[in-house]
Amino acid sequence: MFGKFLSLPPIYRRVILAVVLLAICCIDTEFPKSRVSDTICVVCLSAWYYTVGLVRPTVLFFAFLLKVVFRYHAYND
């Protein structure tokens, strides 16, 4: 079964992983609150964010934002 999964094109693997991670997080929200439950939810959402492909644009946006903020503070000091 794992061999079949690895034989899929990379985009399909990413879609399957994203759906599974989001499903785990949605199921996990129905469990009682505990440290383990919260940790599983945070890990699944972080991995989902990476799998969907939003990490790189977010990092680039924050790098640009930091550059603008530091440049603004350099001119105002």
C-alpha cells in the first residue's frame, strides 16, 4: 500500500496528506481538552500548512515586512 502511495505523482501525495492531516485535526477537536490533544492538533495544522504550500509565501511576506520595519526605524532614529 505504501508502494502504491509512493508511486503516485507528488501533487496527489500532497493532496492526500493535506486531507488526512486536516481530518485528524477535525477529529481531534472532538476529544476532551488535554495537552496531548492540543499538541496533536497543533502538529497536524502545522504540517497541513506546510503540505498546502503556504509556508514559503508566509516566510517571504514576513521577511519583507521585517525589512520594511527595520528600514523605517533606521530612517526615524
